[in-house]
Amino acid sequence: MEIQKRCKYCGKLFIAHTLATQYCSRQCNGKDYKRKIREKEIADYLESNPQDAPSAVSSQNSVLEAKRFLTPREAALYLGIGKSSVYRELANGLIKAVQMKGKTLIRRKDIDNLFDRTKDYQARTGKIHEKREYYTVCQIVNKFHITRRAVWNRCEKYGIKKVYKGRNTFYDKTLVDIHFAELIAEIDMNDYYTIDQIKEKFSMSHAAVLSFVTRNEIPRITQGRKVYYSRAHIDTFKGERENVDPLYYTYKDIQEKYSLSKDQINYYVRNYHVPNHKQGRFTIVERKIFDKVIKERMTAGFLEKEVERRKKQRKTDEIPEGYISIRQISEKYNITEKAAQAKTREGKLEKLFIRHRNYFNESAVEQLFNRNPDNFDVPEDYITAQKIAERFKVTVHHVHGRTRLAKIPKITVKHINFYELKAVEKLFGHREAAPEIREDDTFEWITGEQIEELYGLSVSARRTLVSRHKIPNKKIHETTYYSKVDVEYARNPGLRDRKDYFTVEQITDKFGLNRDEIYRIARYRNIRKKRDGKFVLFMKEDIINAIHDRLQ
């Protein structure tokens, strides 16, 4: 059935398929329903408050117009403002009044005369300062290549106040330049990906890219309609680079980006005091400060600054008593000159530059090279990195990296770090097998890859298995080994307790009972049971007695 009707709410003609249809769409139906609710609420309010009805208000205004003198409350009703606003203007002197004992009267004629001597309207949202410079919205849009809505949102976000003059809106130029500068900053494409580049490189859809960068909180820069995402963060998450903090460079990153040699990188890091530290086998350099150093070197006045800096360096032609060179250090401690340089740099010893050579304080060098942790008075329950490496079969570099990331409490005595033993055991001994099991030569261990190959498991399934069943493990040089017996027990429920317990499947095969009958017998006969992973095992003796009683 097709009937032409007119919508009850918007009045448009539409084709209805039933006689009861009154609206052209669900939207009109909803809007008309809300209109009826609103009208009903207004009617109920006016019924309970007759003094607020339009007729009552108009009659009240006519009474006030007939009066020559008004109280502050009546003046507020006459002007349609709050009573407190009337009292504020009385205090400011805008409205004249006579204050008698217990009564304040205002001449209605004075209120009417207020509108005969008005001044030009001035917006109170801001004031143009002659010494400051301002942008209009159009100027900001044209300069930073963004939309008007983006301008309003960004100004609101950073608290940049609007200033009105006539029909135009102005924003402080200095504040806008500070908070909008990143929108026109030069983007080094060696540090960022566009969405199209991410899609092409990692074979991802547009929706997958947006989900990935949002979920992992990838830092980004937005310029107009283009968005650039941090290359270092994305490559780290995708496994394209070593697991290094994206806020830092490795030497390899710097060499690829700036085409510098290792010696040049060392020069900048050492002479400009760029923060750096070891992470595993890598030396990582703080990205932001290193970029700043390179950028400063590219400026026009760099050479003059460099000359001034070198003039301020401490220099002398005479070698002070008690100072030795790198060559003397290498001969004294029987190491290479390169190792001596690395050691003094690591210990951050002060040096003198004399006749193109570095000289170090001999007592400081002795203290650096003759440090035996066994001779120090260290509190109990603390351990050195070397002992941690020996105990948990890992490298010293790995210990330094893990303890730094986990923020393990430590104390430093004569340049040696001692770590809190309890925190170290918690970090490195998580779910580790007991010492007597680890040291037992008859105990059989297999790696994660062997578990996956033997039982046909994926990596995630193997991790779930060893985690859920708390399989004992041990680590030897970054390789984790798991107890083969416990893996067998986890893969075969009931194997560990097969002498005393039945599984549900075994009871079904042996006695011909279905699952519901087994659980009903176990519930009413109080059969002893235990859990093995996600499986339930029933005591053999109790099951056999229950079946025997049932057959009699």
C-alpha cells in the first residue's frame, strides 16, 4: 500500500505504507515527541507557578510603570535583571537612589533617563595594547595553513585570549608564534613517517595504521592536513631496529642520519657533554641534545663561538706534579692506550690539556683502577653486577641494562654499583626453578623452540602453557630452558597423579557414564577431587566405591 501523506512535524509530502503513519522519518517522529514533552512541562510549571505566566508578568510590569518610586527588588523586575546587579550599580553610582531607614527608593524616571545618556558599547573580553602586535584569524589561517576551527581549538587549548575590536577578532602575535610554531617547522623525513609510508612499508590498511599509532601512543607532528609519526618509535614497535629507547640514538642511527664516523660522534659526545649511557652492547646518546649540537654547528657564527670556548679551556705548558699521561697509565697498569682512554672517560676524570696531550691526576687514576669490590664495606643484602651475571648466567651488560630499566635500588662505593639482592632476585629469578632442581644433572631441560617443535605449538600457545602451569625454568646466557617433565604433565592432564586419580574421559571409557552423571555422582557422594590446570581429577577409590554401590 502506498499513500501520499503530509508529515505532521515538518510538513513535507511523503509516501506512507500504512494508514497510521504520521511522520516522514524517525527524526521527525522523535522531534515531535520531544516538543510535546517540552510543552507539557511548561504547562505544568505555569499551572503550579501562576505568577510567572506571561499574563501575570505583563500585568506586573504595568503596575511598576504606574509607580513613581521603586524598591531595588521592583527595579530588578522592571529592568529584567537580578537584585544583586541593581545593588552593584547603586554602589557604582550608575543608578541614583535615596537611602532611608529600612527602605531604599529609586525614582523610575531616573531609570528611564539612563538610556538617554548611553555611551558606545565596548566589548569587555579584551583590550588592544598599542605596544603589542596581533594576528587576525585569517592571518593565522594563511600563515600556518590550518582551518578556522583548528585556530579556535588551539587558542583555547593554550589559553590565548581573544581581543575584539569592531567586527574583528585578534590574538596576541607572540603567543600565537610560540604555540603554533610546530605547525610550520621543517620536518626531517629521516625521523618521521607519513601514513602512506607506514601503509606501504608494513602492508597495513589505513584503519590499521590509525589503530596502531593510537594504541601505542606514537608521538606525532601535525601540519595542516598532514600527520607525521616518529620513525624511531614505529621501527622499535615493529622490530625493525634494536629495542632501544626511541628518545635516544645508537651510533648506527647517527651514522645513517648525519654520515659521521665513530670518531666524530665520540668527539661531539665528549666535548659537548651529550648525555649517554650503555644499554646492553649499545652506547645510546640522547637524541634531542645531539640534534641541537649538530644544528648549532650549522649556524653562521659557530666558528667564533668555538674559538671563544677553546680560549676558556684550562691550558698550561708545564706538566704539574702528580699528573700522568695516557701512555704512562697504559704502561703502569699493563693495558692498551685505547683501553686507558675508555677507562678514564668512563670514570669521568678531570684532565689537563698540555702540549696536545691529556694528563690525569695520578691519585684519581689509582682510585679508579685499584677498586676491588671485595675490599669495600658494603651493607648486607647487596650484590655487584659481576656476581649477578655469574649467578643468573647472563652478561654484565645485560645486568646493567635490566637493572637500569627496572630501576633497581643501588648504592655506589668508589665507582662500583651494588644492587639490592632482594630486588635483583625478584627481577632475574621470576618463576625460576629451585636451586636444587637447577643444579641436578639428571633433570632434563628443553628450550622454548623445542617445546614448539615437539608439541606443534605456536609461540603464544607455548608462552600460555608455561605461564598457566608455572613450568620451572632456568636461564643460561639469555636462553630460557624449561623442565621437560613438567611440560609433559601440563600437556597430559592426570599423568602426574594417574596412580590415584581418574580424569573425566577415563571414567567415561571405563564405566560408560556420561559427563553429567559423573558430576552428579561426585556432588552427592562427596568424591574427593583436585585440579590439574583446567582439568578436574577424581579420586579412583571414591569413584570405584560409588559405582559399586550404584550397581548393588
